[in-house]
Amino acid sequence: STNRAPRRAAPGTPGQECSAVLELKLLADVGLVGFPNAGKSSFISRVSAARPKIADYPFTTLVPNLGMVGLSDERSFVLADVPGLIEGAHEGLGLGHQFLRHLERTRVLLFLLDVSPDPQRHPLEDYETLSNELAQYDAAMATRPRVVALNKMDLPDTQAVKDDLAAFFEEKGVAFHAISAVTGQGVQPLLEALWHQLKNAPKLPEEPMVDVAALGSAELEDGDFTSSEADDDEASADQSDPDLE
């Protein structure tokens, strides 16, 4: 503020260039997984203030949505709704890679199943397919805590398979809930179960970060910035050019 007309300058040096690929991964506590049109958007709109597009056709959701779920006693957690997954998602089918990466930082997975009108599909087969896709994409997801919810309990076809599914998941030791995202049936017990899983879920390991300063003067690829170059630039910045005095 006192040197209003500076007459000193440091000699310029070539700038540094590098190419970087930035990948967005949503941060959420619970990841919502399911086939297209299973009712994921209806569920997140029921339990949070998120308002994703809802329609009666597959792939209505094309971008991930985050919702803050509030419980009693000021408890809350973040729920991530990713677009529907299909078989082959780990290979990129249905834009699988773009969606699956948003589940990498979630601590608990919520599998939302439904009774499809397609006679070749069954909720148990859908569950096995989704589990396999997650494991193929990232082996760590196969061991992550999970809760299974059978949606659309307001429909007769769904009620007919409820008991068989409950017995199957009880045998596997997986928490199972029957809900209706439209009417709210069974939603509150499901949220409490998710909160219980979050309390007991292990923390995720920190993602590795590159420490450029620790690399020293080792050779890097073109465009990388070493600590020795940083020191040189700082030293040159402290020296003034006598010709400009």
C-alpha cells in the first residue's frame, strides 16, 4: 500500500504446464443401488428434500442426486441416488463407469429391489446381478455393509414374494425391509436400520495423494513440477534486476 509505483521487477521464467484429469466422486454416507425404474428417485424424494425427476419409464434419472435424510434426535446422513445399473455396468454399459464411481466413497449400500413386469427378471436375480457388478468394478464394494429393501409393497405382486425374499436374506444375514416409497410404508424402520449400519460401518481408507515436494529433484514426466524448481523460482523472485532500478 505504500509502494504505489514500484520500479523493481524479477526476471521472468518459463511457465509450467501439465495435463490433469479430474474425476468427480460424490461424498455420501449411503449409496442407493438398483435397476432402472425400481423406485430409487421416489424413495429419495420421500426421505429427503431432493426432488429428482420421477417418471414411469427406465433411465429417468441421468445424473446422481444427493439427499440429506433427517432422523430424530438431530441425527442425519447423506443418501446418494445413482442412475439405474444394468448387467455389464462394470464394463461401461449404460454409462456404468460414470455412475459406479459415485458409490466408491459410500460406507453403506442400500439395494432397492422391485418386482419387474419382465418375466425373465426376479428380485433375487436382480440382487445377484447388482452385487456382481459392484464386485467386478471394485472388490472392496463386495464387503461393504448393505441393507436390502423390497420396494412397491403397495402392489399385490410385490406382497406375494415378500416372505420368500425375507427368508432368503435372513439366511444370508443381510438386513431386509419391505417398503413402499409412494405410501411411506416401512420407510422409517428402514432409515433406522441404515443409521445402525452407519454407526458400525468402518471408516473408508483415505485415497492416496501424491506429495510433489517429497519427489525432490527426481526426473518426472514433462510438465511435472519438482520441489527443486519451486526453490529456484522462489530464489529468483527475491532478486531484483539492477537494470530496472
